[in-house]
Amino acid sequence: MLYLAEVQKKTRAFGSGKAEFRLLACQRAEYSWSAVGEEIIPAPDDVPYNSGALVLVDLSGNRSVQRYTEAGKQLVGILQNFSKLQEKFKTQEEDIEQWKQSLTYQSQELNRREMELEIRQEQAQEVEDELAKLDTQRQEIEAAKAEADKLQEDFNRKSQELEGAWAQLNGERLRFEEQQGDASQASGLDMVQSQQLNEMLEQIAGQSLPVTSVADILTQAQTLLGQQQEALDQYWTRLEAERQTSEQLQAEIEQGDGAVVWDDWHRLRDAWVKAQAVLEGQQELVNLKQGMLATLTANAQRQQELQQMLGQYVGSTDSDSSATTVDMDALEQMPIEQLQATVQDLKNDLDKNARFVSIQEEELTAQQQDIDELRQRIAAASEYDRLQLETELNDEQESYRMLNETLVGQRRNVQERQAVLLKHEMVLARRQGLPMPNGAEAMIDFGPLVQQLEQSGNQLADEIKGLEAQVAELEGAIAQQETRVQQQAEDVERQRQDLLQREQEWLEKKTTAAELLGKVNTYQDVLTPIQEAMRNTRDKVSELQELATQLQSSVEQQNSAVSAMQATLQTLVAG
């Protein structure tokens, strides 16, 4: 099974201790790792990695190391894959969010369409109810018209009967006149003739038309027509109001334009996009400045360390006269064998101390590499990761400083031992007649170099301060630009929502105008023939009323003539 482990070595004064692997995580699947408890596995003797290095260890079932490799490249690959997965998940989350918004919008649109459909169904039901009422009234009008037609037929039939009765009456009147002419020769009518004439007059009087009933029926029909006309007038008034509303909506629609109003929004959106581009440019510039600042800071740190080392070295060489004082006369008088033994002891002691300092120097170099790597990661890290990395950098720098301070005395001790050994070797070489050992020549003067390093350090410090001021200024400008971009984004979204609402209102107004226009046309198509039929019926009833009036006059004349003839007949019978 594959594990991620950390190499641990206990540093000793001479050489390194036994290497061990501290297990950190275990691979469960290709991209799945889980932390494990604190477990230490003995490492092979040939582990070439320093303490703190990360390795991938393949363990067998009995927890023995089968093979191990450096984990750097694979960790980079895993982190890259993880970053890709994160970006993929982020993209998928954005897609899911867009789908959610789209589904929400579609659901709202469906609800709106459903409400519109319900409203249209209610309007259609209302139109159907009104059409049913109109149809009922139309049937009543048709019934009244049929009743008026029936009355007219009865009136025509009665008129024909009346004309026949009048014709018969005229015939009887002529016979009566003839009989009256003959009556001048006779003394009067006999009883049979008188009775026949009286029966004929009573028959004529009994055949009079019910003019009063016909007039009452026509009056009722006229009243019913008036009521129905009032109902139709209400519908016509409502139709006219809806026509005016439809015309007003249509005028508002023709005055408005749903496409032109987006021009201002497009300009506002373009300004927002440009502001975003400016913000991105400022962010790239500040990232570049921060990278330059990190590089200059690292250079200043290295230069300061070099300056400290030179200063320590110069100080150590300057202190040779006091710290490394050797009694040269005693060395000259010392037996040569004893002097050789002393030189060898000094060499052994120097080698031992030099190896210890060399180990510490290697660890110090490794820490410096870690610091440089952290600085590179900080230059390329995000704002959130930069805070954590800067904390790690401070810890590493503090550890480096403490280790460096501990090495100052050890380096001086090694230098002092080197100076003592050199003096002993010089005396021994002179007494043996051999060439002088290396390092016996005059010490190099590093003062001008130290001064030059100080000047260069001051220039770097000035450049760092200038860059820091520029970065601070840019960060302030970025903060202001972010505020402006956020405000512009809010303005763009607010205006977009306002335009969408206005466009929706415009579409709804257009739909309402079309519905009203259709409703008006439907009402007009239904009411026009009903109004025409009612007008015709009213004209017919008016004609019937005139005929009834004329008939009433004729009936009264008939009754008057019959009464006169009955009186004349009684006179003739009495004579």
C-alpha cells in the first residue's frame, strides 16, 4: 500500500542518525488520500534525503518498506489534478447554478403563463356567459317578433273578415234602401223582414275585432323591446369603453419601443466591462510589483547575510592578535617531535569541529532553500494562500536566524583554531626547512567590499521602500476600482432587471390590447345582428300599433253605423 511519509533524521555532532519514515497519509484510491495516525517506520540505510523531505513509500503487509521515491513530482501532479478537479467542480457548480436559475425562470414563466391562461379562460367563460345572455335575449326578441307576426296575421285575417262583413253590410244597406223605396208605397216592414235585418245587424256587431287586446299585447311587446334595448345599450356602452381602452393601449404600444431602450444599458455594460479590464490590469501590475518586491527582498536578505558573514570574518581576522595569541618563543624551544604531535592534535581537533560546523552549515543551506522556495510560492499564490505561506516564511526565517546565531560562535571557534594551527605549522615548517603552509600570506582586506555591500544594501532598501509605496498605492487604487466595478455591476443588473420588467409590461400591454381588440370585435359581431333584428322588430311593432289605431277607428265607425241602422230599423218597424 502506498503512503506519504516524512523523512526524519536526528542530527548528531558527528554524522547523521538513523533515518526513519513518519507516515502522514495513505492512498485509498487514485485521487483519494486519508490521514493516518502517528506511525514511525524504519527506513533503509541508503536513504539519501535530508530530514523533513517528503517521500512516497510502498509498504508490504508486514509493514516493511518495499520501495520509496521522492514525492515532489507526484505531489505536484496530485495538486495539479486536484486544482483541475476543483476548476471542473467550480465550472460544474456554475453550470448547475445557471441551470437552477434557468429552471427557476422557466418555472416562473410557466406560472405566469398558467395564470394568464386561467385569466383568459375566465374571460372566455365570461364572454360565453354574456353570449348566452345575448342569445337568450335574441330568442326573446325572436319570440316577440313571432308574436308580432302572429298578431299581424290575426290582424290581416280580422281585417279580411271585417271587409267581408262590410261588403255584406253594404249589400244589406242597398237592399234596405230598395226596401225603403218600396216602403213609400207600403205602410211599413213586416215582422219577418224586420227580424232578418235585426239579426244581420247583431251579427255584424258581434263580428267586431278585439282591438283593445291587440293594443295591449303590442304595448307589452313595445315595453319588452325597450327593456331589451336598455340591456343592449349597456353592452354597447361596455363595448365602447373597452374599444377606447384598446385604442389607448395600442397608442401607448405604438409610442413605446422595446428595442431602443436597451441602448443605454449596452453603453453602461460596456463601461463596466472596460472598468473590469482596468481592474484586471491593475491586479496584474500589482502582482508583478509584488514579485519584484519579493525578489528584491530576497536579494537584500542574501546581501545582508553575505555582509554579516564578511563582517564576522573581518572581525575574526582582526581579533587574531587577542583570541589566537601563541607563544612563538615557546614553540621555537619545543622539541620538534613534540611540536609535530601538537600540530597533529590541533589538526584532529580542527577537523572534528569543522565537520560539526559543516553539518550545521548544510542544515542552514537547506533552510535557506526552503525560504527561497516559500518566497517563490508566495509570489505566485493567491491572497488567501499568501497569508498562510507568509506565516510559514516567518517561522522558517526565525529558525534560520536562530541557527545562524548559534553558528557565529562556532565559526569563530573554527577560525581561531585554524589561526592557531597555522602558526604552529609555520613554526614547524621553518624549523624543518620546508615551504610555508597555505594561508600564511597576508590576510586580504575586505573593508572596501564591505562598504560597497553596505552602499548596495542601502540602494536595495530604497528600491524596496519605493516598490512598497507603489504596491500600497496600487492596492488602494485597486480597492477603489473594485468598489466602482461592484457599483457598476449593481447598476448594470438593476437597469437590466428594470428593462426586463418594462419589456414584460410592454408585452403584457400588447397582449391585453390584442385580447381587448378580439373581445370588442366579437361583441360587435354578436351585437350588430341582434341590434338590427331588434330595430326591425320595433319597426314592425310600431306599424302594428298604427294599424291597431286605424282598426280601432274603423271599429268605432262600424259600431256607430250599426247603431244608426238599428235605430232606423226600429223606426220603420214602429211606423
